[in-house]
Amino acid sequence: MTEFSDEDIRREAFLLWEAEGRPLWSHGYDHWFRAIESLRRRHSAERDFGRALPTEESDAPS
């Protein structure tokens, strides 16, 4: 199992929260655990396919 830094998880959780429209009444721990799962999926895909998957940040129009 790969461990991620708190900063990596915080950044991913923030992106998830923003993608949901920055809801005022959300639970931070929900985003935290979803961020860990998202990072695990991305890491697994990178390992299995040898390349990084796009993220919300990289998909955003300039």
C-alpha cells in the first residue's frame, strides 16, 4: 500500500470539494477519504499503465 503525504491528500480533497461547487455544509473527512481513494486509483493506474492520469487541475481550460 502506498502512503501519501498529508499535503497530497489535502490538495486532492480540496480539488474534490471545488469540483462539487464548494458546498458549505460538507464534511471535510468525506473529502479526505475520497481523496485517499482517488490518489490510490491514480497511483495504481500509473503503476499498471506506466503513465500519469489527467487530474482536475490539468484538465482545466487555460
